[in-house]
Amino acid sequence: MSKSKTYNITCPSCGTQQEIELHETLNAATDPELKQALLENRLNRVACADCDTTFRVDMPLLYSDPSHNILIHWIPETKTLSREQIIDDFDESLEQINGMLPADIKAPSVRLVLTRVELVELLFMIEAGMNPRVVEYVKYSIYTRNMEMVDPAKYRLLLNVQDSTDEELLFAMQNIETQELDKVLRYGRAAYDSMCELYKESPDEFIEMFPGPCISARNLLLDDAADEVG
């Protein structure tokens, strides 16, 4: 069951405060209309009662989908909570939770995302039966082969599952600063399928590269760049 809580929200435009009910958890099985609102960017969106400004409140959200046995945590970055801290804290918490589970209980697949667009992208991938680790490997290849054009510090690559075809996967470049979508890059579906076969035969390389729960080629490249500077 999905859960919500009332918060005191301040309008970023006029400063008006109002009590708003915001969703903290979303169960896709029991509340498909909330899932649709998430996909359409309507979930946790507020309309100011004073100036009519509309804005989305980004807050931690737990998305569950029993049909795919998956839990996805969306924890947004903030001025006081960095990407690195979110991932480190989440890894530690997940390790503690898994350690408390009985040996005969199979833990659900758990993922961590830091933005709404990454959450929506992941949902489409899961429902299309795509392998997220292989997709991130493809992104890693695109980044490293086109670093001048697709700088991970400036752009996020997002798989457009809906518009991809049997011949091509389409990746949109999202500008990190403006959040606007830029160019579309194309990748052969046959090459992706070949990597999926390789994953079935030897998944260790993919898992070692993207151990999760935050499976992200961009994060990997940013961490590598930080290590080089350090």
C-alpha cells in the first residue's frame, strides 16, 4: 500500500506556506494511478494557493513493484546531502538490513536512483525486460568513446525505451545544469543483445563493474575522475 504524509511547503516563487499531502511510498500494484502520475511528472506536484505557481517537491520516495519483486529508492541530492554520501549511507543501511533477514527469505531486488528521470527510465527498462547493468555498460561505452561530446560532468545519458526500435536503442543527452534534453545518440540493438548473451554466460564482470544498488555508468565515471584528481 502507498503511504503519504502532510508537509508544510513553502512556495519558491512567492513564499506562501501551505499544508500539502506528499507521497513517501508508492506501490505500483495497489495504486497504479500513482505510478501513472509519477511517469507523467504529476506525483508530489504542488500548485501554490496564492500565486498559482506549480512546482514538484523532490523528496525520498520508495517505489515497490511486487510483480517484478523490486524496490527502488529515489533519494534526491541536496545542498547538504551529496551523491557520494547518499550512496555510502544507503550501502551501509542495505548491508545491515540484509544481515537481519532470515536465511530462508529471499530479499527483493533493491535499486537506488538519485533523480526522477532515472527512476522513470529504470521502470521502463524493467517492464521492457531489459538488463539495467548491460544498459549501463552501453552507456559507459558511449561516454568513453565520445568524452568530448558527452562529458559525464555535464550530461546524463537516458535510454528512451519507448522510442527505441528492434534495430536501435536511442539515448537522450540530458544537460545536468538546465535539465533539458539535447542530442539523441543511437546504438545498435544487435550489439546490446550480444552483450546480454555475454552477461548470461559470465555476469561477474558486469556485476563487478556495477555492483549496485546504484547502477550508473555516469556515477562510475565521476568517481574515477575524482580519484584521479585526488
